[in-house]
Amino acid sequence: MAYHKVNADQRAQGHSPYLDSDELQATALELEWDMEKELEEPGFDHFRLDGAVQHRLGNSQSPDLDLEPIQPSSSPKGRFQRLQEDPDYVSHYTRQAPKSNRCSFFQILKIFCTALILFIFGIVIGYYTRKKCPSPPTSQEPNNPHIYHEILKEIKAENIQRIYRDLLQFPREDDVDIAMKILVQWSSQGLEDVRLVNYSVLLDLPGSSSNTVTLKTSGECFYPSGQQCNRETKTLHSQDLLYSYAAYSAKGTLEAELVDIQYGTVEDLIRTQAITNVTKKIALLKLGQSPLLYKLSLLEDAGFGGVLLYVDPCDLPKTTDLADKAFMVSLNSGGDPSTPGYASIDGSYRQNRLNLTTLLVQPISAVLAKKLVSLPEDTVQKDRCIPLQLPATGKKTISLNIQSVTTYKTISNVIGYLKGTVFPDRYVIIGSHHNGLNTYGGQEWASSTAIITAFIQALTLKVKRGWRPDRTIVFCSWGGTSFGNIGSYEWAEDLKRVLQKNVVAYVSLHNPVRGNSTLHPVASPSLQQLAAESQSFICVEKTSCPASNVSSVQIQGDSDYFINHLGVPAMQFSYEDVKTSENSSFLSEAVFPVHTTKTEELDPFFSLHETIAKLTGQVTLQIANEPVLPFNALDIALEVQNSLKGNFCDEVDIPQLLAVASRLRDTAELFQSDEMRPANDPKERAPIRVRMLNDVLQSLEKSFLVHRAPPGLYRNILYRLDERTSQFSVLLEALEHCRLHQSNETIQAALSEVLNSINSAQVYFKAGLDVFETTLAGKK
């Protein structure tokens, strides 16, 4: 049969692995048309309606057959219409002549009457069908900006404030309870499909008594806040005292000498180890400058036994007064510690991982840090802040007591779906979180939840009028965020195979208003242009919304799994205070207790909340509705080249990296000009090209996931540590390791990881171009 002939021809030419279901449909059209051609070949001249087969199946794969591939465009009419117009149609496909002319007359009359009845019946059905069924909707594409504006104008500051205050009135004793309230709230707004997803996970919670720090020379006992141990203080501030701890720290008591290592950099460690033996001693460590987990891994390797962690007041904005506040940190890199790498579902094997480090880690306030280094309370002189530092003379021995309890608890995620109409199998995820530790974490959970709820409210108003997005929008409120993004990790691990294929982008609302001075947009390289354009769009109406530079830096929150394990492009808008020093990065790892009035003091009219909501809504709508995903391939190549600039190390020679990066840029330029430009032109757009192009764009960043990264550093090498550094963080860390251990083995391994990532991306772009050129030629 012709089907076998065409199939063999395709195999001979090589079937591309990059074809999707749309291309398979196009192939099916080709097969149907080739069957038409086969019907006209001489071998079918004696075809009979009784189904007699004239050829064996094996003959269909004969090598001497030369069947030219025929495109659907070559067959403008259907198979049966073409056969009826064929002059040889009667001679090829009629039965033997009838024996009786009279029978022939009645048969013709019967056929004529039947055809007339069917014709009249068809007219009647067509009339009523056209009357009852609405005509298919016209494309919304020309009206997209207008639709976005109609949706976003429904987001108002007073609505966000009302939702925010309503959330805070609910007692937050249980994660499941607040999750249920959010679920009811989203459902009441008109979101059709909202689900509660629960996981039983291992949490490290405070014990019945507060952790303490005791000076051995004087015998003075202090709580983490700096207050002396006594019953009155414990009663008045028991909640703050209990929740000043490091989740998943080692437990027990350690008495040792206190060693000041400042920010715990490699230079700090080299300097400290040159003058003292650090084995089993307690480090006095400042938060900031680099990820906490990375610094703790260096201290653990060096042999320290414990860590006192604090925030230097000189690193905080002048408007922030947290000197007498201790805080909470999590030492969990992500997900349920008892099920690393897989979801915590019923039947999963639970590993015994009570402590995630051998170090006893305790966060303390700056007030207590000053007491330990014997400095006066006031260290600000004539508008100049003096960083805290332990005097070179005099040794201090302290006793550190840490008691916390590991137990299994249920955490809940609220997941809501707004199904798309054109690409329902492509997801744009927008996420906030609702979990906190009593008063810890402040009220930013309510800020992010109020913003996402206000956006849902604006969307569903438009949906009720008949509008829907092209792609599915998934709304997520995560639980367990402060313990290491547990809720998002478990849900993503549970649905990993689906998300790898379907997620297009992740838009984060983690801690959206942490200050009120500057807008701080963060986006992966492929989304930086969209983030910048969205600021311009929103700021046209708001003169108090100056556009800010978009960067690709490591951020806190539940976007972690999507960026580092799925390679999904991500974006986040937030307001911050002006940073006072270059060491201010990564201070957000500390979860401070903030009173309920703090958010309203930062944004009394909720205008900043409204701006964040509209910026977030704008980018979400564009990603969900634009026919071609608004991702920029060339920006990724440029980011790679910029990350290779500068002198890494005299011993490091990277000409091969530069050569591969140059090829990546050339391929990205060709991809953007030859494929993305015509796809963005409605006159040149073909649905099959758009779908294949979007599949390529959707997976742009997956090539840049390295297999292993140091603790606290992103696996996605496109993200830098902070605004101060422009190089690949994994290479910078490898160089530090080289200096610390006098070995270049780590740097060679890191160079290989980066080289393979860049080369993989270049091959991926090239494969995408090849598919368009070879498979879709002539279908533009």
C-alpha cells in the first residue's frame, strides 16, 4: 500500500527527533495525499469494490519505487473531489454494466430522489446550526494590549489592602488552616479548578526552651537576642526567643574558643588558619556577601565545631533597625530532607537526616555580637558606621547550647488552574507563599498572597465575559518556604515529568515589598527584555515608577526548583531599600520577626503593592498569550560572553570557552533573525512553525544546568552571585577552592562543566535551525 511506501521513504531520508505532534499531523496529510496518487497508478486499474487485493504488502517496500514527497499545499482539494473530476473516474471505478435498462432507470430515479431529500435536509440542518451556534471567535491577537490594559486596570491598591488585612485576621496556628482559607478565597473569586495538595515532611522546630550562649569567663548567660537569661525575659518574649534558631542545625552543647572570621570568605579563612588552629572552635560569622550554605561548607571542611551567625548593622539600610533582633535561618538546600530528590508521597522511603550539618549553628542579634567582642553599644560615629570586629588581643571562650526537635508535619500547597484555549498543555506558573513561623517572616507572606489574589480577581472578571488566556496559568501558594522551599520542591518533584515538558516560565512573588526606595527586577537572560519593556508599559501611567536595570542574580524563594532543576526561565519584581554596602547581598536569607504594622509602614497606601501586581500581571499575560513566546535567544548568548570576560586566574586559559561562546552567539543571531522574525509577523506565521519554535524557546535554559554545584550556588550558571560579579559563579568558586587547597583539580572540572553547557546550548540552537530548514521547507 502507499502508506508503506511513504513510510519507507521517510526512513530513508531520516526522521527528525525534534518533530512534534503538529508535524505528525502534517505527515498524516502527506500520507493521505500519497494514497490518492497510488490510487491513480496503473497497478490499481483493476481495483474492485469487493476489496480484492492486487499487491502483497512486501512489494510496497520495493527499493526501485521512487515516490516524490508531496506537501499538503500540493493537494488543494480533497481526495474524493479530485477523483470525481478525473475524466477516467467512471472507467476506473465502476461496476460491470447492468443487465436491464428498466432496472437502471429505477435505480437512477431512486438515487436522484435520495440525493434531493438529503440536499433539502442538509439545508435545514445548516440553517438551524448556523442560527444556534455562535461563529468561531476571531483572533484576539490585534487586541492583546487592550485586553491586558482592561485586566490590569481592575487591580487596585485598595483591593490589595482589603485582602491583606483580611488574611491577617485569620489565626495562623496551622499551615493547613491558612491554606484552606486561601483556597476558599480563590474559589470565591471564580477560579474554577483549585486544589489543596498536602505532603508530610520532616521539619526542625524549636524545643521547649530557648537556645543560649554563655560567656565562660563571667558566667553570663544570654538568649540569642542579647538579653540575659531570666524568667521574666523568657516569659515576655518566649516566641521570639524560641524561633531564633537555625533549622536543621546539629544539636547539643559545645564549649570552645570564639574565632572571628568576618564574612567567612576564602581570604578570611586563609588569614585565620595562618594564626590559629580552628579545629572544633566556634566561628563568629557575618551574614552576607555570599550564600550561607556555601560559607558553612567551607567552615565545616576547615574543622570548625560551631557558628554564631549575625548581621552587621553597617550592612543594613539606615532606615532598618534590627540590631536587637535575632532571626531564623534554614540550613536546608531544598525540599523534604527525609526524601532528597523525590516526592514525599505515601510509601516513599524516609531517610534518617535529622541534621544537615555537623556544625552547631546559632543566629544572634547584633547587640549580642557587640557584647561578645566587648564593644560599646553605639558604634556609629559622625554618620560613619564601624563594622564589628573581634579585637586581636584576648581570647573568649563560650558555651553554645542548641536544642531543637525534628518531627513530621503536614504542609499544604494551594494550586489553582486557569486553563488555556490554544495551548492548554503549556503552563505559566505564578507563585507566592503562605507559610511562616508565627510572627517570623513578617507579613510579606500576606503581601504576596494579597497580590496574587488581586490578580486572580482581575483575571476572572475578564473570564466571566468570555475571555481566556492562550496558555494555562497556574497559581500557586506554597507552604514550608521558610524551612527550605519544601512545598514547591515536593510538588515539583511529584510532577517532575509533566513540568519538564509543559512549564514555560515561573513568575515569583516572594517577599514583594521588603523596602520602599527602589524597584528591583530579577529575570533570567531570556526574559530580561520582557521585564524592561513591562516596566516601561506600567510606568507610563505612574510617574513614581522609574524603570530599573534588570539583572540575573540568585534570589530567595520558591523559584529555586524551577530555575535549578527544570531550567525554567524565571522573573521577579520587588521593592527594596537602598543597599548600604557591597556586603548586603544574601541578607534576605535571614528571617526576622517583623510586626504586623511593618508592611503598612513601608507602603501605607499599598501603591507599591499595586505596581508589583501590575508588573507581575503584565509579564504573566504576555507569556501566556503571545503566539510566540517573548523570550530572547540572543540575550542568553550575550550573557554567556559577558560572563567569560575578565581575568579569572593566571593559570586558567579559556580560549576554547571563548570560541564555543562565539559560535553560540552566531547561531543565536541566525536563529533569532531567520526563525523568530517571520514567526512574529502574522502574515508569515504558520501554526506548525510557531509550535516548533516555542518548543525550542521553552527549553533554551535547560542546557545551562550543571550536574553539581557547591552548596548555596545555583546549578543554572546563567545566574550570577550578585550585582558585583559578572563571571560564572561556579568558576569563581572553583578558583577560591584552588587558592584554599592549592589544587587545580576543581577548576578543571568546573571549566569542563561550563564548556559542555555552552556547547550543548549551541548544538541545541543548531538542531532547531536544522529542523526548520529540512522539515518545513516550502511550508512558510
